[in-house]
Amino acid sequence: MIKRAGMLLGGLLIAGVPASAQPAPTGDAQIGKQIESSFRHDPYLKNNDIDVRVKNGVATLSGLVDTRSERVRAETLARANGAAQVKDDLRIAATASPTVPE
């Protein structure tokens, strides 16, 4: 009973990301669509340009995010939406550097 309850609780919340009410995706294309949808609806990631490619259950994320926490969040969402593994090729956008007078 305790083991079952632990498994149920683990599926409800992953690092602040609520579990989807939809059934778990099965194929690579479906996993990719689910991940992209979660990025579009996430308040922290929706304005970033993240490319998602899934092959054999491995999601490759590429593009730009603003912060390290957004990078981690993207990985977490990819796993929560069906990716067995995540290859993180995301880059963090450079912060504006002060201009040096000439």
C-alpha cells in the first residue's frame, strides 16, 4: 500500500511541474508534440526558441533560453512529457555587456 501511494504521488508533481491529465505519449512524434506543447504553455519557457527532436525516446533540445533555471526546467518538462532521456544542447543567452567607450 505504501509503495503504491508513493508511486502515485511521484506521478503527480515533478519539480513543480504538474503531471498531465492526458495519457502518456507512446511514439517519438507524440512525445515531441507533447514536449513542445508543454513549452508553449509554460510561463517561463513560452517566449524561448527551443527546438525539440525525439528519436528512440531520446529528446534533443536545442536553441536559446534566458537562464540556467529555464534550461533545467526545459529538461524537466521533457522528461515529464515522455522522454526517456534528454540531450541538452540548449544555450543560455548572453547577458548584455556594457559598452566600452572608444
